[in-house]
Amino acid sequence: MDKRLAANILIDRAEVILTNIVALTDKDRDYFKVPVIDVVVSLETAIQQLQQAQDHVSNITL
């Protein structure tokens, strides 16, 4: 797989994770409706995906 494509896939996955977390907010209240551990795991996964994408991008030669 092309390194640029692989990086874009990782970035897209992180974006979906973060978008899903934001979508879980309760508009009538000021908190999330999910357990804290689920939010933490999602954030850690998104960070890992973004770090992997950065590694891919760093290795791309122009």
C-alpha cells in the first residue's frame, strides 16, 4: 500500500473516533453519556493512529 494512502487511512480513522466521541455529548446537559474508560480508550486509540500516520508521512520521499 502506498505510504501516503496508509497515512490518510490512519488519519481518517482517528477523525472518526474523535467525531464519534463528540457526538456522544448530551445537548441538554454538560457531560458525556458514556463511561470514562470508553472515552479514554478512544482518545488513546486516536492518538496512536495519528502518531502512526505521522510516522508514515515522515517516511514519504518526494
